[in-house]
Amino acid sequence: MNKNTFLFLALASIFSTYSQTPGISIFYEQTPGDNRGYIEYIPGNLPIIISAPHGGVKLSGNTIGEVNYPDNDTSLPDRNCGTNERDDNTDILIREIQAEIFNLTGCYAHIIINNLHRSKLDPNREIVEATCGDNDAEDHWNAFHNFIDQASNSVETNWGKGLFIDLHGQSHSIARIELGYNISSTQLNNSNLNDTSIINNSTINNLVANNLGGLTHEQLIRGSESLGSKLKATTATFYNNNINPGCGVTNGYRTIPSNFDSGASNSCDDTRPFNFAYFAGDYYNNLRHGSGPAASDGTGGSGNIDGIMSEVNRRVRDLGTYNGNVYDTRPQTLVPFAKDYAAVILDYIDIHYNNFADFSFGLSSYDVNDSDPTATISGIAGGTFSSTNGLVIDSNSGVIDLSASNVGDYTITYSVGNCSYYQTTQNISITDATLKVNESIIKTFNIYPNPTSSMLYFEASSSINKIQIYNTLGQQLGNYSFNTSKGEIDTSRLPDGMYLLKVIEKNNNVLITKQLLKINK
Ligand SMILES: [Zn+2]
């Protein structure tokens, strides 16, 4: 978006974001107390925004899923321009995708839904065609885009970058998902997508410049790490057992563009559309809210939030019986698809965007007598540090208090965002040079039986002060004090596996280590 738009939205959002709670619907109120629920925003806390402009059922005058939606609001007459065809069930699909993202992450994608039937409002067109000049419809159109702008502002502020998906449905003869990047069929058919003019027009223009793997535009559109190829690479067993996608395909969702090409015919080559029907993502929403050129009315474009128009085929939107209501008589593909789609979107963000919680300590090992080290944050500042038990770290600054920490191996975690899904870890060892490993001082230290299933006995040639048990992750699971050369430890509560014993001899401050195998007899 351009600077003026951004400034306006930044100001607007100050007034309207205070009551936003992730996962809780907000509805546009044309006048205070308006409870018609036409334009809906469910705020999120992930760098993902999804909108569904054409799934609305309200004022359709139709019965859908056994519920009638009367056409009873005289303030919104039927549009007498443009197209009225609804993208069936995308209003439900978008909610199921958000629910599955929450299920997988504990966090929410931002979703914006036009609950009005397309015969009343088409938010994916410039305002004139969207409303056919109706003043009330214009208010709802503005509300829809203001909600997306609020979501974009939140993502820019909290994450610095993100992905916008405009979710649609089509019924083209080849059952595949069509992803649109404002690249035409002709360009996909003929051109090298790395041409500067094509990149400048792409709604993932920001991603080309900033993707973590340094991939080219061509690779991002139809290489193995593209969204299309990721949708094709997912298993999708239920879908393929119930739908025949053709071309010998038995798994994944055929998607254009992707890297799938069966070689059988042009209709089995999903790398380019040839002359088959294909939505290129050159409509209003994707342009206004993606990172390419501005929309036709001059608003939006640029910025750090990429746009992908996602036109999913009819056969991933079958509901059968849903929430007790009969929508159609087909096997329900929509919910399994929503689950797969959610997982693929998260994977796509991980691959191309997620350096959100990157941090590093300069070394992987410190002595308790070193000066306290600080983490260098290369991801987003303001997150929270934590550690496995025994290492003392400042949760805000990431400074390790070495002298207050125990000798051992630790995992330090840095998490960002208010729901802590994005986090990274680093393993750090803390040593004490004054504890010299010198097995010769303890002439013998034996443990038996090894492997053990419960009691572990030890015998040493001198008195033992401490035995600590660590797992292979470096987590301390036991810390036993003794004043004897002979003793026992009950290991029956330990899960089966390999452990490390650290043994500290009493008088000579000696540290030795032994491997222990715990088995369940
Ligand atoms: Zn549509």
C-alpha cells in the first residue's frame, strides 16, 4: 500500500483495534447497534490474512444447507451490474481453515468474510462495479476493505511481513486449485517468470525480494517450494479416494501453477494453463492487499504482505451433511481439504517467511566464570527467552547469569508473538573449569546392573557427593546427594532410554560421566 493509505489506516486502526480479540468476530455496524452481521472480521495473531468475498448467503433469497436467507433488506437492492455467482461454501471453508490453523498452532489467522450474497455486494471489484452505485452497499464495501487493512496493519506491525489469501471457488472443467499472482496465462505459457516486468507486476513481489531461501520468482510460482507444489505434495487421501482428479493422480491436490506435469497431455500439465480456464489473480482484492502494483483505483499494492488469489475447485467444497444440515449428497471433502490447506499454508510460511524468532549466542558453551553473554536477536525484538531448568536467563534481554547457573546442558527458547507459536531454540552448555575430569582420582566408579529396569547400584573407590541424571536432550531428570562410596538410585520412574550420569566425588571436586541404559523388563 502507498504511504498515504498506510498513514490513514494506521490512524484509523488506533480507533478501531482496541476491542479486537483474536478468534472473536467483529461485525461492521453501519449505524450503532447494527446486528445484521453482513461484514465480519475475526482478528488473528499470525502473519496470515484470508478473505472470502463471494461466499455470502445473506439476502440471497435462497435456502442453503436447509436454512432460508430471505431477501428482506430494502437498503440493499440486487446489483444491476457485474456478476452475481456465489462461490459456494467458501464462507464455511474460510472458517474451517482458521479453525484448523488454531488447532495446529494455538493461534489465529485473520479472516474477513462478506456474509452478503454477491447479488448485493461484490467486494472483489472496484467500488463502482462492486456496489453498482448503491450508497449503502458502498458502506459495506468500505467496511470489508477496512477490515483487511486493519489486519494488514496488525501483521505489518507485529511481524513485518506476511501473506494475504483471497479465497474463491470455481467450477472449471479440470478439477484443480488455481493460484493467481497477477501473472497472465500468456506469461505463464510463454515467459520466463524472472523477467523484471513480470516480477514488478507480481502480487508476491515482496517475497521475491525477501524469501528466506533466495528463490527466484519462477521457483516461487511453480518450483518444488511453491504453494501450488506444496498443495500437490500433501497426501489428501480422503479427497483422492472420493474424487478422480485425472492424469493418474492419486494423491495431493492438483494445483495450477505447480510443478506437476504427468506428460500425458496439456490438460495434465499443471505448470501452465495453455488455453484452459484459469484465474490469474488480477482482480481487485489481490492487487489492493498484495505486494504488487496498486489496484485499479490506485489504492494498495507494494508493502510486505504478499497476495495470492486462491480459486479452489468445486470438488474440495462439498459439504454433504454439515452441522446436522444437508447441503448436498456428496462425500464431505470441504473439512478434510480445510485441514490440509491450513497445514500447507503454515508450511509455506515456515519455508519462506519464518525467521521471526531467530536468535543466537556467539558460543555454544560457556564457563561459569565467563562474563555473562547476551543473545543477539535477528528476528523480531520483544519476545521472551526461557531455558530448561538450571540455567538462569533474563526473559526479556536474553542475558545468561552464568554464575547463578548450574553446570550442565540446556535448551534455550526464544518465542515471539502473543501466542508463542513462532519460536526457536539453541543448545548451550555451561561448564566449570574448576571441575576437572580426572577419573584417576576416583580409581573406580561402577554401576550395576546396566542396563537396569529399576534399582541402580554404585560402588566407588572414594566418597561420592552427587549423582545427576541427564537425558540425551541435556535435561536434568534427577539430582541425588550422597556421602558414601556405595549406594543406590531408584530409576523405575525414568522412561526407557539412554541417560548420562554425572558423578561428583566429594573431596576432590572430580566430575566423571557414565552412560546408563534404562529398559523396562
Ligand atoms: Zn470469487
